Amino acid sequence: MARIGRLRWKMLALMLCGTIVIYVDRGVVGVLAPILKKEGFFTNEQYSYVVSAFQIVYSFAQPVAGYLTDLIGPRIGYAVAALVWGLAAALQATSSGWMSMAGFRALLGLSEAVAIPTGTKMSTVWFPSQERSIATGWFNSGSSIGAMITPPLVIWLATWYGWRSAFFITGALGIILSFVWYWLYRDPQNHPKLSQSERTYIEAGAAPAPTAAKPSIRAVFSQPKFLGIIIARFLTEPAWQTFQYWIPLYMVTVRGMDIKQFALFGWMTFLASDLGCVVGGYLAPLLKGWLKINVVNARLLVITIGALCMVGPALISLVADPITAILCFSLGGFAHQMLSSMMYALMGDVFEKSDVATATGVAGMFGYLGGALFTLLVGALAATIGYEPLFALLFAFDLVAAATLWAFIGVRRGQGRAQAAG
């Protein structure tokens, strides 16, 4: 591997760092929610409005962000977005109530919408098909790493310097990232340090170059398989939104943990999520080789395994110990990120390189709309029926999503190669 160069892995490491920063900035409000609720900053229902302000704007901004990423390239688009989201994250510290915080969260959602389309685009243009699930697994693991380090970091900052400092300091990370990304990132065709041997290796394992230079939204929606993808994203995204925004509040208000105890154990769910990203990325090519199946079916098999493992959150009502509840969430985090990474990898299998960020953005819109609706549902019903029945729904959603993907995307015996690719 060394003789053909490793520049693509350095680009992936840069993308991973960006994803970590995104999910730190995104997750601060979830960690601080018990503190802010105790201070009367918002109620459960008002908190759901704060969270959904981000989700709704983020959802509708993703198709635009994806299209612009395909049109102008990741280098400029991601750098500008990082500058804006860093400022938006820092400005949350100036909030005077839940309404102003919701406004800053909306700006954060607008700018962070570039995240997944850029990551999917980068893994598609920098990696051949046989490595793409590994690449998407690693860049998507940044969401788990960011979510994992956020509780101890934010609670430490809030304890020593006040909760507003947590927004200021984590927002500064996005601003720094903006300049670092613009300085270091290039697409393969523009990178002066890419060796000819590595360029040949990437191109040999990639899909044929698209004939049209510009992205096409019509081409995205003309794919029948895309319906399966957007249904699956709509059903699976609520799980990750629930883990990120509702676990701290649930563990403190229902399970009796204080905020410092949560800082000691809350990261476990996201460590398991990180492992799910990486394990899923490596498991897909292994299953392809072991079972002699199509690469698309190998990815779908990993998604199915992840959906079955989402039983963890459904079991929370049956356990009494708070640490065991955290472990149930951890199984769910592992499962969700395993299947989530594979869904990003599928985008490169189904769509041309010129359209992959656009397609990812549109699919992400439907995913975050599902997340926003579920957030509002939790905010409205948690106080009456409890959190646990809502957590159990996540398991059912993922099972239906896996079945949907098999129905729309699964490669049947005797299906031609061109049909399998999309």
C-alpha cells in the first residue's frame, strides 16, 4: 500500500477532523440542556423547538449545500461554511432565551449542512470503490468522536468558566478549521503532491468519469433507487438525533444522574458509535469476500445487522440501573453508526461522481426532517408517556428502513453489472 502513496488517507484524516469539530459544536446544547433547563432557560417542549430549529434548517439546506459542493468543489464551500458555523456556535453564548438560541441554532444548521455532502464527495473522488466503505466509515466516525468528547469537555468548561464559555471556545474550533481546510485540502486532480501511482490506483477502482461536468438534480431524482434511500434516511436519522440531544436530559432528569456523573459515563455511547462506524466500514468488504456477494448487497447486509442491533434502546424500559441504560444506548449507537456509514457508501455506488454530493444532500434533507419530527414528538410526549416507548420506536424504524433498502437497492441474482450500479 505504501508504494502507491497514502495521500488519500491524509485527506481523509483532514475530513475526519472537520467532522469531529462539527459534532462538538452541534452537541454543546444537548450536554448543557440539563443545566439550562434547571436555570429556567427552557422547558422540555421549548428545548425541542431549539433542537428542531437546527434540524429543520439543516434539512432544507442540505440539497443546496450538496449541489454547491458538486458545483464549486469541497475546498471553497467547506472553508466558508466552517467559518460561518464557528461564528454561529460561538454566538449561542450571547443567547438571552430559548428563542434567540433557536435563531443561532438555525444559522448553525444552515452552515453545517455542508458536512455530510462534502464527506461523501471526498470519499468518492479520493477512494476507489473497494475502499469507499472504509473511508466513509472513518469520516463518519468523526460524528461519534465529536459526540464522545463533547460531554466531558463541555461540562468541564461549564463547571469552571460558566456555560457560556463552552459555546465561545468550541465555536472557535470551527473558525480555526476554516483556515486549515482551505490551506490543506485539494481534489485529486488539483493536488500537487498526488503521485501518479496513487492517482492510477484511485482511478482504476473508481466508477467511469461522468460525461456531464455539472451536477444534475434531475439525474438524482430519476434514479428509482433514490426513493429507497430517502425513505431509509427519514426512518433512521431520528436515532442519532435522539442520542445526541435527549440522552443527557433523560439520564439526568429520569435516571437520576447528576451532570458530572453523566460526564463520566455519557461518552460510552459515542465510543460504541465510533466503533460501529469503523467495524461497518471493514465488515462490508469482508462479507463481500466471504459470501461471494455483490458489493451493494454486502453493504445492505451490514445495514441489516445494524438494524437488528438497534434493539438496545428498545430494552431500556426493562433495566433499572443507569449504567445499564447507558450500555443499551451504546449498543444502539454502535448499530446506528454501522448502518449510517453504509448508507453514505451506497451513494457512491448508485450515483455518478458529479451528482453524489447533491444526492447526499437531498437524502439528508429527508433524514433531518424525520429527525426534527421525532424531536418534536419527544418534546410533546416525553412528559406524559415517558421517553422509553419513544426509544423503542427507533428499533422499529431501523428494521423498516433495512427492509426498504433491500427492496429498492438489493441486487438480484442474474442482475447485470450496470443495473447493480444504479
